[in-house]
Amino acid sequence: MPIRQFNNLIPSFGKRVYIDEQASVIGEVIIANDVSVWPGTVIRGDVAPIRIGSGTNIQDGSVLHGTHAGPYSGDGFPLSIGDYVTVGHGAVVHACSVGNHCLIGIGAIVMDGAVIQDNVILGAGGLVAPGKQLESGFLYVGAPARKIRELTKDELEFLDYSAKQYIQLKDSYLKQLDSQI
């Protein structure tokens, strides 16, 4: 079952959301309109809340989680992902904040307390250390992630394009599901 409650915390969904049957969404997870969650993705809101903004896509095999409150983590860290974000295949996004119109590259890791501002590209395999802040309008690559340069006009436009392409793909999946009923 891809959608499960935990400790009476039940995921909630906006309109036109696609959750693949091979994904798992558990606990206190709030998903806005036009979001897509693809096969093998795990979104675990069991120890801290998770919020995913409109038009965002979480690609295959990604893991999203928060950090519980405790002696080593204070009040804990929720996970917040903004609008029109593309989270690439196999990314781990943990207890951090991702702004709007970002791309988290394939296999990237974003750790506790990190803040990725709006309009950022984090390249494939990038590692954002705990508490690090990535400034709006830049490309970051590497492990640890380093600021490389400002995003070009084409790259900024691509951020919007990527999210909108996944909305169209998600809509095709939903249409196919509706026709099978």
C-alpha cells in the first residue's frame, strides 16, 4: 500500500496528484496540487512533518525524511520543498528546506538544516552538508557542494520547463489510470 498513516498522522494531498503504486508516503506528509511521486520513492513523515509544494516532482528512488526532536537535534528538523522543484532520481533530501524552482540532481544528498534558496541547481551527486545554505541563482556541484557560477537565463528557464514537463507526464499517467476504471 503506497499511502499509510503512522501514529494517527495521515498524508494529505492536493488536486491532480500522482503517487505511483510502487512509492511509499507515510505519516505527516502534505502534498500540494500537481505533484508527482515516482516508483521506488519513499516519503516518510513519521518523525517530522514533510511539505511538498505545487508542481513539484519527486523522481524514482528518492528518499525524503525529517529528523526527530531529541538531545542531538533540538526541536528536530522538518522537510520543506517548495513549488516547481525537480528532485532527480535517487536523491536523498533529509530534514532541510528547498526553495521554489530548484533542481536537485540525480543522486544528490541534502542534509539536516540545510537551506537551498529559490532558483538553484544542485548538480548530480552533490552533497549539501548539514546547515549549509545555497544562495539563489547559482549552480552548485560536488561533495561537498561548491558554488560554481550564476545560472544562465536558459538554465533558469529550464527549471520551469522541467517541472512543467513532469506535470504533463503526471497528467498522462492520471488520464491512463482514469481510463482503466
